[in-house]
Amino acid sequence: MPTTSPTRFWHNVNLPVFAGSAVLILVIVGYTALYPERSAEQFTVIQNGIMTNASWFYVMTVAMILIGVVYIGFSRYGNIKLGPDHSDPDFSFSSWFAMLFSAGMGIGLMFFGVGEPVMHFLAPPVGEPGTIAAAKEAMGITFFHWGFHAWAIYATVALILAFFSYRHNLPLTMRSALYPLVGDRIHGTIGHIIDIFAILGTTFGVATALGYGVLQINSGLNYLFDIAVSTQTQIILILVITGIATISVASGLDKGIRRLSELNLLLALLLMLLVIVLGPTTLLLQMSVQNFGSYLSELVNKTFNLYAYEPTDWMGGWTLFYWAWWLSWSPFVGMFIARISRGRTIREFICGVLLVPSGLTFLWMTIFGNTAIDLIMHHGAAELGHVVQTDVSLGLFKFLEFFPFTDALSGLAIVMVGIFFVTSSDSSAMVIDILASRDHGKAPVWQRIFWSCLIGLVALVLMLADGLKALQTATIASALPFAIILLISGYGLLKALAIDAAKKESLLQTTLTPGISHTNTPWQSRLHNTTHFPEQKSVRLFMENIVLPAMLAVASELKEQGGEATVINSDRSRSPELIVLHGDEQNFLYKVRPRAYLQPSFVVDDNDDDDDDSQYYRAEVFLTEGGQDYDIMGWTEDQVIGDIIDQYEKHMYFLHMVRE
């Protein structure tokens, strides 16, 4: 009977991170569950102290993050890819957007789309409530809290992780954010501590959201269908959501998480469309334009407004709470966005993450928020405002009572809430799974299942012990040290991007242009190389008989001149590569790989072998940065040597630029 060895069982698990985080989770949850009142009081004191004394730091940090993201996206760094130069995005734009939106803040929109605008309208930070001025200010504040600043925080974390992981082959974990600061020490104790910190924040953040969400779902079911608000119902809801999330995360990113995210995005668009059609359509379209214009015009003022001249508790209860919450969630959401963003340019990545979800969020808040305010102001729906102020979780369901097909719309909303919680739970389990795994290979399925179940268990225990508030407070308080780490890591990212940009510039410095080093080649041979579409076997013979000897010749000459060079020719990949070592500085890599392409329709097939007739192959050059998109098939050995020297000269120019 076959058995699984213990070594195989733990093969891809990072034991210090896995065991350390699991033990700490149990200790913290145990303390919070056994002493909920004491822990809540202690954590609240810490949070209040941070909010009172570090409010300026939060505001400054978030402002710097937004400015930095915009600068990077539209600077010379924007053309750098999150991955090798030849890489393509792993997911289509629609799938990418659906996943980052569902994981980022989809569930929050369901509960605050109606609630937050109404609360600001009825209790603005300054001015008289219930007025037109209060309505405008309410939408401006809501846009401010849910707009560019929140997504800039997520984008910064994701960009740091994706750049160092996909561009420089570091682990896709939070430890890589510290690489510019501590170098290779990220692979030791420092890295383990950072990853454990990220796992704790992700687990507690998602578990508290799940616990509160279940309470809200239960309230909604009671409001609509008279299902009892009880511990038994809430336990069943947690078990159902956790079960679906576990199945989803076990199915993998491409099947489970992607499909659920796409489904929820479609349902969200459907619900928005129905509210637009059934509500004040023209008014909503007008307000969408005006709200966005007002948001842009007041962006700078609101970003730096601390109400220092008009001290108020409102700031700590709203804006600072949001900034701390987005920061505390950023390791989880940022890692997830990084995981699904390989192959995109930095400019495409930042524009997508910053603008597209924010745009849909603005539209959502306008449709639900402005409609709710209009109902209260002009249609005698004062009860809606009372319900929102009493229990914000019921705001959406009360709001939908003012529309036809109330039961159908409310049922759709409950389904969306459930799926949003599932996508948050399964994506967080996937992130924790990555954090607790080694750099190589795929993590075992049992580990993904373990983390998904643990998140559900934490939410269940804390809900039963009335410890959700304490853990939420602790999670938000953790945003302060992470904000400091994020600022330092952002500075390190800028330095690394400057080096990468210098490398790109150095590739433009050349005495010969790649692909036209044919001065001594007869024109008939050049024409043949241009019109010929070789099979795989021909390309491999070319690399064996021409490319490999050229590399060996260059390596031999470098060694004679005192350099360190080696040629690797793996029988498996059949892609010879020349590596020149430069000590502490970046090494030089020149590699040639056969790449397949579809043949043009006009090609006359003259191949006599059994290769796929629909494909032809190119012998393409790859450097450390990835494929360079030029073909050297048909070149002579001297021409290949010349191209290697050309690229090596560019590399030396790059090292010269970096030293300056």
C-alpha cells in the first residue's frame, strides 16, 4: 500500500513561517477569546494613542504613496515589465480586473455603498446636515475614502512584490519588499519574521471581516426572510462560506478564484444597471460626472486636511480609520494583485489598478449613495436614514424596498455578499499559502485547505467569544509599523527601478544594431534567411554548430584575459547560454532559445521532416531581462561572436552608469 513520506509531505512548506504563524495565531486568538473585554480595552488604548499622535504621519504617508505611484506610472519606469521583457500577462484584462476588484474592496461596497453617503449626509464633519451642501460633501468624502488613495496603497505593495519577484527572481512574499534594505538576509530570520507578520495581518483581517460579515448576512436574512438572528445560523453561515472558499482555493487560481470573481463582477454590473434603469436615470448620470469632477478638484485639499484648525473626532472615526484599514489589508491584497499581474508593464499595471477599480467604485457609490440621498431629501424616505444610522448592514436591503422587484434585487444582493466573502476568503488563503511556502515548486493542496479552514475557525471562535472587535482593533493598530516599512521599501523600489532603467538605456548604446550584423554576408544568403521559415531541427543544429562554438570561443578568450566565464548547454532545454561573472555586480547573460511561431499563410512548405508544418522557429537572443525579440538564425560564427561582444559592451556600459 503506497504511503506519503514525511519529507515529501513537508517538501514545499517553509516550516519556520508555517509553524511560527500557526502558533502565534492560536496564542493571540486564545487570549482574545478568553479575555475579550480586557484585550479589547488594551488594543483600543493602543489604537487611540496611534490615531491621536500619528494622524499626521498617516496622512503624509498615504499622500506620498499616491504621489509616488503616479510618478512611477508616468515616468520612464512605466515601460518596464513585471517579468522578463518577452513575458505576456497571465490573465486577460477582464479576468485580472474582476479578481483584483473582488479581493480588494468588493464586499465593502455592498455595505457602505448606501450607508456611508447617507451617514455623511446626516452627520457631516462640518456644516448643517440634510442640506444640498451636505449631500455634495457626503459624496466627496465617500469618493475620497474609496478612491485613488486606497488603490495606491494596494498598488504600491503589489508593485514592490511583483517587480522583485518577476523581474529579479525573488520569492513572491512580503520579505522581498525589504531586499533593497537588507539584501540576501531576507532569506533568513528577518524574512521569516516579515512573512509571519503578513500572515497574522491577513488571517486576522479577513477573519474579522468574515465574522462581522456573517452577522450582517444574518441580519439581512432576518430582515428579508424572517430567519432568526442566532448563533446557530451564524455558525452555519461561516461553515458554508468557509466550505465554498476551501473548494475554490483547492481548485486553484485559474479555476476557482477567477471564475467566482468574474461571476461576482457580472452580478455587480447587473445590480448597478437595474438600479440605474429603475431609479432616477438622468439624475444619476449627471451626478456621476459632477461627483467625479468635484473629487478631482478637491483631491489635494482633502488629502492633506487634518481639521487642525477645527479639531473633531470625525477624522479619527472615518479618514484615519480607513487609511489604517487599507494599510493593514495591503499585504494581503497587494500580494494577491502581484500574483495575478505578471507580464504587465508598470504603466499598464498602475493605470489598471489605480483607475479601473476606482472608476467602478465611483460609479457604484454614485448610483447607490446619490439615489439614497435623493430618496431621503425628496421622497420622504426618512426611515432609510434611521435604519442606516441604527444598523448600516441593513441599509442596502432597506434601500431596495423603494424599487420594484424588491425580493429579487435583495436576493441578488445576498448572493453577491456571500460570493464576495468567498472570494476574499479563498484569495487570502492563497496568499497565506504562498507566504508559508518555499520559493520553489507548488505548495501542497493540503496547505491551502489548512489556511482556508483556519480563517473560518478564527472567525467562528472570535464571534462566539465576542472577540471580533478586539482583533479588528489590533489589526488596524498594526498599520503603523507597516506604513514605516512600506515607505522605506518604496524608496528601495525607486533605487531598483533607476538601475533597471539604466540597463534599458545601456541596451540602446551600441556600435551595431542587433540583427543587421551582415556586412560580409552575400545578399543571396541574407534574402534566403529573410524568406526562409526553418523547422525546429534546423534551428537546433544551428545552435549546436554555430552558436555553441561562438560562446565557447568568447568564454575561452575572456578566461585568457583574466575574466570568469562559463557556457551552459543543457541537453533538456537545448538553449546554450554564456554567463560572465562580475562578483558583487550584475553578471552578464547571453542565451539563445528556439521559439516557435505560426507560419504565414503565404509560405510554401519545403520541410521534409515530421515537424509541425504550421510552425516555424527562430533562434532568439535572451538576456537577463528576457527575450530581445531578434533572430540570429543563419548568422555565421563570427557574426554571433560579434553580437555577443555588442551585448557585452552594452552590459559594461550599464555597470558604468550604475557606478556613477
